[in-house]
Amino acid sequence: MKSKRGIRSSRRGLWGRFAVMLCLFCPIPSVSAESSEPPSEEGQRAFGGPDAVGNRLESDRVPTDTPLELDFLKPWYEWKDDLQEEHGLAFGLEYNSVFLTASDRLPGADKYAAGGIFRFSGYWEAFGRGTDHPGSLMFLVEQTHGYTNTLPNSFVSDGLGYVGISNIPYNDEGWRLNTLYWDQKFQDGEYELVIGYLDISDYVDVYPLVSPWTDFFNYAFSIGAGALDLTNDGSLGLAAGAWLTDSVYAMAGLVDQNSDATDPLEGFDTFFNDREYFKHFEIGWTGASQEAYYLDNVHLTLWHADERDALGVEDGWGGVLSFNKPIGDKWLVFARGGWAEDGGSLLERSVSIGGGYTPGGMATLGSGSQLGFGVNWGQPNDALFGADLDDQYAAEVYYRWQVADEIAITPNVQLLIDPALNPEEDKLWVFGLRARLAI
């Protein structure tokens, strides 16, 4: 997940309503055997969420039933396949853009926000190809830019007074290093170590609908349900995962909190001299295959963030309890709760519930068309925003229309109820449109 630096620097009775929303999404019928199938055909066991470089490249190549076929790209894919087969090098290009507007806004705030991101990602399987202990160099660079004065990732906070973020990756930092790390697997993926410049959100509290590129707009439905003091991407550090049994896994990691993706070499100085780290540990169970461990999943994530002197943020800690389960082959439900004590998280208590519907079945989750919906209750973090702010609520619905295997269009609607920093408004509607091209 991307930098929250710009969001942080700009600011330091309704239970019944939430209960009604909760009841709308709680029924969980029995799960068919189809739900344990992995969402890909490759079946390579690996840790990391849907946006980890290898997983994202793989899902972007899953064929889906779409109204448009870009046959002229076949030579491009054939060349890429030959390159991977001969040299172990795989890569992809993508461009993402988003537009946001709202029913009302704070005085003087812009009515619209829009931005775009170009991304180039890939991996080179440089060591142990064809063995049970392959090692790969993973990389991802981005160019982020805004189309409007107000950026999408600050629109709902600065413009609407909502304690949260919509479309968190969309900033104007320009060229930036998202990831550059070594991924080493042992015993056919039973153990895995990644070390280097990480987007640690790929290895913390992942679940199937976590991606800001293909899923929810609102950060409350992403990592930690908004109640996690997540470090910036491009952070120097390491993470490791291990299968303790066929169904139980553990992950842990440590990364630098003072990273700057636009100046990655500075990360060596801040890592070894400032020594202000984000640490996490996760224990989880899956009813899916190990290749798709986050599809049918229950996990507990614990974290601690050191004090950051330069930002004036005290140390904090917290946890996330997450549950998600497929229903049949097309539906998915989730319930996630996060809590934080001090630190720099946006929320100190948060509960998000909802689900998704994938017309093409779980094999196309993250690749084909998809409906997603959810509701959230959150308490703003007293340590960051001050005491006595009201609780706030959010609901979101999106539909990702996969026009072609390479092109997705996602309209989105959010309802923000009682935004904590805007006491004059009881509710605000946010309308969004996202487009993604990946080849």
C-alpha cells in the first residue's frame, strides 16, 4: 500500500444503524468443495497477497469471458512467454487512472480529484530454476501524477472531512521505487524469505479483495481495516513465511518506517541509523489450497510501530482479526476488525464486513468482472486527530467490468455517514470511476 505521508501531515447512538447494515451481510451458508480451488492455473505455492508482483502478473494473464478481444497483442504475449521460458524473466506494464467527485464538500475544497499511475513490474528467476528452492529478483517501479490540484488520495480527508483515504496509491510523487527485493523459496515454497525494498502490505493482513487496483476504493476495506499504522512502500526490510501444517501458516517481518520511495538509497541511512521499524506477526488457517491460502482464510495479525521523531508520531501497537470465505464458486464474504493503541493509524477501532460476487467463478477472482460491497464502522485515532471525535460509518459498492482481458472499468459509489472532521454533514455521497490497462 502506498504512502500516507501527505494525509498525515495535513492534520493531526449510531450503533443501531450499523447493526442493521451488519445484518444485511452476515448470513453464511455452507461452502461447496469448489471453493477450495486456487484462483490460478499455475499452482505455485507462494506467500504474498493478490498484489505481490508474481501474483499480480499471473492474475493479469488469466483468460476471462469478455466482450472485447485484443488479438493484435498475441505476438506481444508470445514474445513475453518465450522470454520467460528461456531466461526466467517475466514482466508487465499497466496504467491506472481514477476520478472522484462528491455530493458536497468543505468550504473552499475542490469538487473533483483525478490522477494516474504507470507501473512496470516483473521478476527474474535467477537461481534454482526448476528446483524446489528457486530464487527470484522482484521489481516494481511507478510514475504517479495528478490530473487535478486535489489528489485522489486526499480527496475524502481534505475535501470532505472523513478520517480515511480513498484510492490510497494516487499521489503526485513522480517516479518511485515500489519494490526491489530478493524472494527465496525453500522446499517448494514451504518456507519463503523476502528481503530488500518491500511493499510490506503484500505480506501483512492480506485477503482476496485487498487490491486498490482491482477492488475497493476506501482504505477501510483494505489493510488493517484502516486501523493499522502501515509504513510506506519501498521500505527496506524483510519478511518470511512458513507452513506449520498443511493448513496453518505463520508470517513475520520488519521494515523501515522512514522510507521514501522517491529516494530509495536514503533507506539505508534511515534503516541503520534511525532504527524506527514497523514489525508484524501473523498466524493463520486456510481451508483453500496452499497456492491460494488467502481465499478461504482466518488470521490474526499483530503489529508494533516504533516512535517516529521526525513526524512527531509516538509508538503504537495493535492487531487485526480477519475472516473470509467463499460461498459456492462465485460468492465471497468477509468480516474484519482492527484495533490500534496510539501510533499513526487513521482509526483506532474499525470493523468492516461485506462480500463480492465474481460471475466467472473464483478462478477469475481479481482478473474478471466482479461486484464488491461492504460497510465499515470506525473510531478516529485520538493520538493523531485528538479526542472527542464522533464515530463514523461508510458503505461502498463497486462493479469491475472487464471489457477485455487487458482493460477494466470500475464505477464506484461510497456513502460516508457522520464524517468525523465535518460535523456539519450527516452523510456524503462519493462517486468514482477507475480504469486499468495491463499488458
